[in-house]
Amino acid sequence: MFLEFVVWFLLLLWRSSSVFASSEQEYVGFTYNGFRGVNLSLDGLTQITDNGLLMLSNETNQQVGHAFYPDPLHFLGNSSSTGNNSPLSFSTTIVFAFCGIRFFGPAIAFVISSSKEFPGALPGNYLGLFNTTNIGKQSNHVIAIEMDCLQNAEFNDINGNHVGIDINDLKSVVSEPASYFSDAENRYVNLSLTGGQPLQLWVDYNGTEKLLNVTLAPLNVPKPTIPLLSLEIDFSLILMKDHPLFVGFSTATYTMPTSHYILGWSFKLNGKARELTLSQLPKLPNHKSHKARTRLFSVVFSVIGATLVFISILIIQFIVKRKKKFAEVLEDWELEYGHHRFKYKDLYIATKGFVDKELLGTGGFGRVYRGVLPKTKTEVAVKRVSHNSRQGEREFISEIISIGKLRHRNIVRLLGYCRRKGELLLVYDFMPNGSLDKFLFDRTTTTTKTMLNWCQRFQIIKSVAAALLYLHEEWEQVVVHRDVKSSNVLLDKELNGRLGDFGLARLYDHGTDPQTTHVVGTLGYLAPELCETGKAKPSVDVFAFGAFLLEVACGRRPIESEEASEECMVLVDWVISCWSEGKILDTVDPKLGLNYEVEEMELVLKLGLICSHNIPTARPRMRQVIRYLEGEVPLPELQSFVPSGGSSDVSVCCSYAMTRSSSIAESVLSGGR
Ligand SMILES: *[C@@H]1O[C@H](CO)[C@@H](O)[C@H](O)[C@H]1NC(C)=O
Ligand SMILES: *[C@@H]1O[C@H](CO)[C@@H](O)[C@H](O)[C@H]1NC(C)=O
Ligand SMILES: *[C@@H]1O[C@H](CO)[C@@H](O)[C@H](O)[C@H]1NC(C)=O
């Protein structure tokens, strides 16, 4: 009884252990959500990366690699345990990804094979499974599911992006373009194996139905109900009976660097492989051919960078240029003149960048432009005076400011100034009709329309006289204009005369500009005593006013050079000689014809001579001049008239003035000192 029990027990023990062993074998399964620490048989290029990816190939060309579950499986119906020959079923699911350049297709294969060694297997299109001699032979005992990205004519590949079932050969038994049946959309959706994104592959084999299904889908899609490939196949006819089998992967590279990864793998014999936990799968290196991408990025970035740098340089250049363009000089002492200062930028905008179109005229001191101030929309005349000296500039500016305070209807208002390096800009009221000399002398513009009649001329003379009286006697300081001449008399809309251009002679005095042409131009207006004393007194202006009177009456410049000879024609001398012959009206501007008041004309001519007296004290003061002009007082008889001294004297004075130009006069505002 006891023995019987022991035998039974032992029998039971033996049987159960055998059942155990066999059932253990029959239900083998594993699930790898990543391969960190997983024991696989690796060879060739395969390795497990630090973050748990099974890297089947690195970027080495023309190499092979294998990764197999290390233990043999017996799913071809181990006769010793089950007693029948029908193979077991299995199911597996794999997440894989191809990373790399797309041009030459890589391939990986899920392999069921009698051996995990493939001696002599070739890389490239031989997938690391076969070589030229053994390919196609039944002795291989290999079933492979290939994911192939190369259309290889040798193996009748359908395209460069397909999934196929291979048996002992690389000519697939069945194959389909990589795609899946979308249950949601009820249609087939194409996939790209080399898209760089992970894909999921299911391989299911039913040993009873002898049906092998292969299904592919993107990661975010549940397993499609319709497999991509379905093949009726009896594994027992292909694989070696009574022989352990191995499952794993094989890969081979071509000539292009590519990386193939398995992210997760689940396998089960005689059952359904457990689902992979997608969230736990290791991350692919940010890759899609890392190198290519970095290269692309570096190219893109360097292009963008270079463009940015280029643009910045342009912008900086623009700013610097603009800053330079609109740079002005502002010193502490100028702060009190704040509201008299104009911004160069505003003047630049006002004159449209000092274009020639806005040029009103060019004088000895600089060019005058018309402009419209951007803020107030008032019309102004902007005079650009170039000068090289800084010496005396401060005094000059303060004088300019004083002059800016002058208010008289016959004086062109100075609105303000702007200082730049080597340049001064003066802003005046705009006088639409320009300067008087144009009307008097400029033959090109003096048409009948613009010609001034005597009445207008006489009015202008009286206006200028009133302006000088104001300067000499009526303002808080005595102002000597020092540059009275027809070109400094401007005409407003109604052709009223206004005296303009104050103080520039002083700037010139302090300047080092050797271009002295304007001295020649104003030579006829220079009082002889100026050359000797250098003192600018109001009588200096009276002298110039005398020359101006003759100018207006005769329509000639004070000194005109005869073209044929070297001699100068001095207007005063000529008028005196005509007067002494009793023919003073012969000097009248022929353009006037006989359209003038004889009395007024005689008055102006004679007054012109009186004012041109070369002894300063013999000249009348401006108040007296106005009385004469208004007819309040009769003009004294001219008798012992000593003219200005003749042309030779004038030229002596002139050269003297030029050599001593810096000390001719000390100040515009002689009264202020
Ligand atoms: C690829 O793997 C092989 C074998 O592990 C190694 O010798 C080679 O240096 C690797 N190449 C690259 C580019 O990582
Ligand atoms: C899918 O791919 C196949 C083969 O490349 C092609 O014939 C078919 O037109 C594609 N279908 C779609 C919807 O793109
Ligand atoms: C294979 O797919 C067919 C549908 O095409 C299905 O009927 C069959 O059960 C599947 N077999 C396996 C083992 O998944």
C-alpha cells in the first residue's frame, strides 16, 4: 500500500513535472517595453542603447546585425509532450522604426529560424539571412517577415516600401505595399516605412488553421481587424521538426547610413501576445538622420544667421548713416537758444533733402532753399552757410539770436538756426518773390511781367530806408547791417521790399574760407573808411544804401566790368559825370523808358550820390534820408561833391579789404559793445 502510494506519488511527480515542463514551454511569453537590461543574443551591428532601444544597425554601411531571443522555443509540437504533430500557435507584436536617409532602403526582418547564427550571410539586400549559395534552399528553415525599403528586382520586390513574407528565400511569397486597413475610415491607408515614425507590426500564426497574418499600423492606431498579409502555411513543412526554433530580428545596411530600431517586442506562444505599453517605450533619438538634420539645421541656421547679420549690418549702416546725416552740433551755451534752434532733420525734410528743385538761389555765403516745415507747415527759406571756423561762432550765434528778435515789416524775419559741423543753417521767412537784384539785373527772368515799375521801385527804396532806420535808431541796440545791396533785399508777395541776410558778413569775417567772390560782388558798396578804420558804423550802411539807390534807379550794378577792356565801370563816378554835365537823367534804367516821376528819380539819384560821399560825416543819417524821400525836406544842392575816389582807389581798397578781411569790422552790433 505504502509502496503503491510511493509509486503513484513518484509517477505523479514525474508526470506533473513533465506537464509542467511542457506547459512552461508551451506558454512561453515575454514583453519588452524597451530593452534595457534584457538578455538577447546580439551580433553584428546590433546593440542595446543606453535608453533601452534595440538598435539593429548603426550608421555603418554594408553590415549585418541580428538580435534573437536567447532561448530556443519548441512550438513545432514537441511529440514527446503533446503527442501530435500540429505546431503551436504564436503571436507577436513589434514596434520598430527606421531612421535615416530615405534614398537607399534599409530592411529588417522578423525571423523564425532553426538557428540564430547565419554564417556567411550577406549584408544589403540579402538581409543578413542568406548568401548567394544558400538562398532559396529548403535547408535554410527560415521564415521571415521583411519590412523592405528597397525595390530589388532580383527578388521581384513590388516596390521600395513593402511588407512581405519570405520562406527560405528573399523572393516574398506574398507582399503588399506598406499600409493598413483603417477600421475607422473603412479603407486602406498607405504608410511609409522610412517616415521616421515608429510603426507597430503584429505577426499571428494559428497552428490549427495554419494561417499566418501580418498586420501593420501606426502607433496611435489599434490593431486593424483586417491583416495586411494573410498566408495559409504549414510551419511544420518548413521548419525543422523536433528541433528548437529561435525568434528574433535580422537586418542589413546598404551604402547609406541608416539606423533601425526596435522599441518594444512582445511574444507569446499559444496565446495572444501582451499589448505593449506604448507610453513606456524608449524614445527614439531625435534623429530622422541626426546628421542630415543637424547638417540641414546648420545650413538653415547659418543662412538665417548670415541673413540676419547682413540685415543688421544694413540697419546699423542705415542708422549710422542717418545719424551722421542728421547730426548737428549742440553745445551747452546754446541751450538758452533752445527755441531758436531747428532740428537738422526737420530742415532736411522741409527742403526735401535740399534738392536742387527747392533751390532759391546761390549767394556768396551759401545756397538758399525753399522749404515747408513739417510740423507747422509754414514756408521758410533755409540758407546753408558753410564755414570752417569755430572761432567767433558763439558770438555769431548770439548775434543771430539778437537779430531773431528784430521785428519790422521791412525786415526778413530770422526764425532760427541750426548748427552742424562746418555748416550753419539759417531759417528765414519765405519771400515768394526772391531778391530784388533778379528783377533789376537778371536778363533771363526780367520779362515785362516781372519788371518793376518806378512806383514799385520807389516803394522798395522807402521800405529799405525804413528798415535801416529801425536798425540804426529804433531798436534797443544799434545794428549795422553791413551788407546792404539789392541782392539782400527780398520781395514778399506784394513786392514789398524787405531787408534780409543779417550778420553773414561777420561770419565771413571770422571764416577762413578764401572764396571771396562775394567781396567783389559787394565791393561797390564798401565805404572807403571801412578799409582804413575797420569800424562798422551806421554811416557804412548809408554808403551802401547810396549805392543801392543808384542800382535801383539805373538798373546797373555799382561796379560793372566792361567786357572788352579790363576797366571797371564805377556807377557812382558815371552818375557824377553825367550830373556834372547836367544830364543826370541819362543814367536812368533804360528799361523804365519814360515811365517815371522825374522829381522822384532826380531825388533818388542825387540822394544816392550824397549817401555815397566818401567822408562819413558828410553822409546823412537814415532819419534824414527818409525825410528827403518823403519830401518833407528838400535835398541840399550838390556842389562841392567829392566822389568816392575813382576806380583805382576802389580796387586798392578792395585788395586791402581782402587782406584784412578778418578785421574789417568787429561786430554787426557795434552798439552792443
Ligand atoms: C557601429 O557598431 C560597430 C559595432 O558595434 C562599431 O564598431 C562601430 O564603430 C559603430 N559605428 C557607429 C557609427 O556608431
Ligand atoms: C498607396 O500606395 C500604392 C502603391 O504605392 C498606390 O498604388 C496607391 O495609389 C496608394 N494609395 C493612396 C491612397 O495613396
Ligand atoms: C487572420 O485574419 C483573418 C481575417 O483576415 C482572421 O479570420 C483570422 O482569425 C486571423 N488569424 C489570426 C491567427 O489572427
